[in-house]
Amino acid sequence: MVLDSNVIVAAFAARGICSALFEYCVESHEVVLCAEILREVEGALVRKVGVPRAVARDIVGYLRGEAELVSAVQINPRVCRDKSDLPILGAAVAGGCGYLITGDGDLLSIGRHEGVHIVSPRIFWETMKRGKGRK
């Protein structure tokens, strides 16, 4: 599964569903990330959350060690309204993921692409409770 940068940042910024979901995913699933997600995470932690750059780099280092890093495949630009989302979706396809977990409305509006279910953290959490989640 791919965790979008907004989910990862929320997981490190505050206790809540994203934090619990992040811990669950790292412990129980294969998390797939790409360089674009890691860049977004580092930048958002520094700019939006106020994390010192050294701490943000440590978090990105931790993510590199816990996740499978893939190169995003090319996605038809007509699939996404926001072209900056193409590498995120491309990482999910490249990793053969069943889920892309995001809070991004543009990605959520797609719903599903090439076998990847694009869902919010809450929907994914509820799916896991029912025992239907996969990679």
C-alpha cells in the first residue's frame, strides 16, 4: 500500500487515526513509497508542522528503512486533475499496491485505478477492521 504524504505527515504531527493507521501499516503490511512522497513529507514537516529540518530528515530516513521504495510509472495525465498527484498514483501502480491511502480530494475522486483502491485513512481503517485489506 502507498501512504500519501498527507497521511504520513498527520501521523507524525498528532496522535489520531493517521498515527494509528501508520503504525498498523508499518507493522502489518508492505508500505510502498517513492522519492516524490519522501520529498513532500520532509517539506511539509518543516513548513507546515514546524519540525526542525534535522528531525524531518531523520523521519525520512526511518521511512526509507521501513518502506519499499519504487520509481513511479507513468500515468496518463488525464487520470488526475492535479498533475502533482501522478507520481503518487504511479508509485501505487509500480508497487502493485491494492491501496493508496490519502486525504487528497483529487486522488480520492478517482476512486480506483489499475487495481489500486484510493481511499481515505478512515475508510481504510474500517476496511482493516473488517479484515479485507491487502498490500
